[in-house]
Amino acid sequence: MGGIFLFFAACFVAALFVEWMPSDPEIAGGFGYTVDPLYSFIYWTSVFFFIVVGLLMFVFAALGRQRKHERNEVRHGATHNTLLEIGWTTPPLILVLAFFLLGFRGYLDMVTIPGGAGGAYLVDVEAYQWGWQFTYPNGGVNSGGANQVVLDVPAGRPVRFRLSSRDVLHSLYLPDQRIKKDCVPGRYNEMWIEVPVSDQIQPGGVYKDFALRCTEYCGQQHSQMNGILRVWHPDDWAAREEAINTWNKPEADGSRMSPVELGKYVWEQSGGCVSCHSIDGSSGTGPSWKNLYSPGGGDHEHPGIDEIDEAYILESIYYPGNYIVPGYPNQMASYAGQLNYGDVLAVDAFIRSISEGFPEDQIRKE
Ligand code: CUA
């Protein structure tokens, strides 16, 4: 019997460990205050009954061994026991009703936007293999995948997401807000959050980042469909919204910037690549981009690189420390999170376009 109690003690310790593992550490403006207590309630109820049922099983097994001689006796007269049956039916019924009522209350919170759907800030979310595209009311777009994409939202007001998918099932999961919902091709789903303004979200560009995940297995690069939920102070939001819009600004005729134009735009932004990288061959803090794609690879050595390509440009922007051009200090900070994959491809197209002798038809047009 000692072994059995040891076994259950071990189960109990494991249960404590699972419950208190710091998996979803923060509750930030979502449904944690209803989801977490309900989760704990169901969890501990399960642990309790696991132990009770397990112990009873061993007790009856032990009793059965002691009464071997009665094994073949058939007991007569045991048809039913009303009191016993009420006793084992009512408590589970009450428990299940409690699960339902608490869950239903949380569900109502999740589907009821304070002030109505019309008063919430609407972001369109389109999932695809393997990334996200977020479209804002002013037409601005954030898109990308590969753990880089950013979902910018304002703090202090309800933000509503209209979810759909371009191809297969995905699911948008915001763990710190304790909410997720499927992105289904051919239909819309909705969910909403409201992240309160806090000490960590302040005017002047002090934003707070949270995790964003795809939580529906959607193919080979499902694990790359992570991103960042970035929450801005309400005072900063208008400027941020405008920046997102400018980044992918539609031209007057309705078409968007070509990759080369967007790449040039990214380069020449104040505080952008232009602060360190010239395009005319002159020296800066970093190597010039002039003729990088020309036969011979421009004016610089690129140790460890056989061929300049998109992957090299992307890695140099996201992981600058991995590729150091001799003669230049390694001062560049990663631009992961600031430039999405589309921006990087645009920068790449721009660099190609300013390389003498680089074939025109190998410059990205779309
Ligand atoms: Cu998209 Cu998993």
C-alpha cells in the first residue's frame, strides 16, 4: 500500500507543477480573469477525482484479494440503491452545470464588444501559408510571416479582429489575452481584445509587445507563423496608423509602390538605411550598397558568401552580426520586427536596381 500512496503523492506534485508552470505568465487586457479561474477549477476538479477514483480502485482491488473464497458466490437481491444513485449523480451534475455557467459567462464576454461592434477599432486579419496580413481602416497593411510580422493596435479601447484565411485553416492566438479563434477560408470569424494603458505603454513611442501565434496546424511552416502584438498609447496611435499606411501607400492611380520604389522609400527614411549606407559608393558607418549585385559583387568583400542573393540581404538585415564586411564596425542593430519580409524583398529589389550591369529582368516587379 505504501507504494500506492507514493504514486498518488507523485501525481499530486506533478499536478501542482503543471498548474503553476509559467506558461501564460501575463494577463493583459483580455479574458484571463475569467479563463484562468475556470481553467484552474476544471483542472483541480479533475485532479481530485483522479485521486479519489484511483484510490478506490486500489482499495477494492485489495479487498477483493482478501475475499478470494467468495469469488464464485452469486449475490442475490442487489438491484438498486436509490440513495446511492442520487448520491453519485447529483454532485457531478452540479459540477458540470458550474463548468457550463462559468464557461458561458466567459463566452458572453468574448462575443460582446463593449459599446457594440461599431464602436471598436477594426483590423482585418487574413491568414495564409505561412504568414499574416493585417489591414487597417485607413488602408494601411502590415504583412509577413517567419516570426517577424507585427500586429499594431491601440491601447485603451476595444479592438475587433475580422478573421479569414486565404488557403487552409489557421487560428489567431493571443496567449496573454487568453483568446484565440479559427481563421477559416471562405468565411469571417470575429474576436476582440482591449489592452489597458499601463506604465509600460506611454506616449512618445513606448509600446508593449505580446506574443501572437498560429494555433491550428497548417502545414510545413506552421511553427513560423508567430508574430508580435504591439500595443501603442492612444496618443501615439494616429501617427502609428499613418506610418503603417505610408509604408504601403497606394499610388494616386490605386496601385501600390513597386518593390524598387518601396525599397528606396525604406532606404531614405530618416533613421533608415541611408544613415549608414550610401548608394553612390561613398563611405559611411556601413558599406555602400553601390553595385552590390554587379558582376564582382561591388567594392566589398563578403566573407563566407558565394553569391549575393535575397537570403543574404535578409540575413544581413535581421541578423547583422552574422555577416561582417571587413573594414566596418559591427554596429548595426537587427531590423527584425521593424521591416517585414515584404520590406526586405523591396530593399533587395532596390539594391539590384542600382547595380550596374545587373539584368533588368531579375529585379522584382510585384
Ligand atoms: Cu497557420 Cu498554423
